[in-house]
Amino acid sequence: MPPRLRVFYSLLTGAMLLIPAVALYSELSKRSDMWWTPATNQLPLAESRDRVEISVRGRPLATLLEQGHLALTDSAGSRVLGAQDIAVRLNNWDRVRFQRLPLLLTYAAVLGAGLIALVLVATGRLAYREEREPVAG
């Protein structure tokens, strides 16, 4: 392969590698704490039962609240807590991470294949060589 074509294809391959590299970098550099339920959308305790269960000394929090065993004491005095006083924020990072895995693996595979192609093109290993007739002995 002529040197000009080798440089051209090397630059073209390098430019094409920027697509999965930038996508992979942007996916991996996202903040992992952004997957929490927003503070304004906290779930009541009853709605979060399928994702979280809170226990206090081995007893479920919902039961303690229903029986009126929990109280909040502050400078204004003491008052019994109810289920409406408790809200839950969930971290959905585990679900998001699992959903992102195939995309990240695809980006990594494309990036790896592209790097191999770049090395092969840049070093001239993909040069076309004509077939030769076997030498008769």
C-alpha cells in the first residue's frame, strides 16, 4: 500500500475511533449519584415496600409506626411519628448500571476492533499481496 494511502486510512480509522471512544468516555464519566430519587419525589413508605424494608431492632418500621411506638423529640417537645412522616429515596444505580452494560460492552468491542485495524493499517500489515504460483520442485 502506498504511504499516502496508508496515512489516509490511518487518519480515517483514527477519526472513526473517536465516535466509540467519546461515547464510552461520556457513559463512564457520568455521576453515579445522580440515580437517586429526587428529594421532591420521595416515596411514601407504603409505596416503597417492593424495593426496601426498614427494620428497627428487628421489627419492621411500618409496624412500629402503626402501633405508635416511634416518637420524635426536639426542642418543641415530643410527638408520635406516623407513616406520613416517613419518606424514602431510592438509589436506582443498580438497575441503570445493568441496563447500560450491553451498550458499554459494544462501545468497548468497537473501540478494540478499531484499534486493531488502526495498528494493522498504520504498520502496513493489510497490504495486498498478489498470489504466487507454487514453485514446482
